[in-house]
Amino acid sequence: MYVWRRRWRAGGRAALATKGPGGSDCRLDQQRLDRLAQALEQGPAAHGFGEDQRWTLARVADLIARMFHTRYTLRGVSYLLHRMGFSPQVPAHRAVERDEDAIATWRKETWPAGKR
């Protein structure tokens, strides 16, 4: 409050006007962001991640480091992907091997015993 009051006294209403969003600027220009989007569309296997076909934040951070020699934290990758229009995805279907009766039994018997 003291800082706001000091600014108001020094410059009036204009001194209290917003200066825009905080934080640092994106380290990747639009051309690099487009290249990253194309690389993500190709899938993880095209970039040497053969175990499964999911992009994780760590994998995307590794891809950015390899492509552009720029390091991002996992949270920074999350912000970057969100800004680019990507969103977290969850599976639409359950596994075929899923046994609903075994899950219900485990929830009723095993799980409460482990909580004690």
C-alpha cells in the first residue's frame, strides 16, 4: 500500500496504470514455436521416445533443449504448451483388462485396512 501511495503522490493516476503482464518474455520466437508444434504433431516416436506414444513435460523439455539449445523448467513447458493451445489429455477409454469386480473388492476390503 505504501508503494502505491508513493507512486500516486509522485505521478497521479498515470503512475498507477498497469504495465502489462509480468514475467519474462518467451525465449522462442514465433518461427521456433511453429517448428515445435510441428515436431509435437509428429509424435514422440519420431524423436526417439519409443517406449510409449505420450508426450510428457519432461520429454517436451528435452525436445526443446535438443532443437533450440534452450532449457525450460517443467512448469515453464506447461505454460508454453498452454499458450500454444495444447492441453493435457486423458484416455477416452478404459483398459480392456480392467476388472471392475476386483477393483470394488479391493476398495471395500484392502484399501480400508491399509488406511489404519
